[in-house]
Amino acid sequence: MKNNEEMRELVIARLSTFPSNRKISIGRHGELTKEDLIRHIQQNDDIGKKFIEIELAYLKALTKGITV
């Protein structure tokens, strides 16, 4: 598996393709913009780690042909 820095870069690259006005809700943290999420990922805090976990699960499902 890739190291943490490579995973963060992958998720940030994917987030950078999202429209700027899109907001994503992550549990009790409410709605976050892509800029908020990128900042949390760069800071490697709990929100950033959770979003990386979500994105990696999504990408793994895509490679197996599972629709989420």
C-alpha cells in the first residue's frame, strides 16, 4: 500500500477536480467545501484522515466494479 503522503496527494488531486461550489457533508462536522477538505487533509487531522479513508474505500470499490 502507498504511504500516507502519497494517499493524501491522490485524494487532494481528486478533490481538485470537484466544482468549487460543491460541499461535502462528513457526519457531525457539517458541510465542508473542497478547500476546507484539502486543508484538513494537508493538516492530517481527524477530518482529513476520515475523508482519505472514505475516498480510498470508494476507489477500491471502483476497481472491483462495485457501485457505491
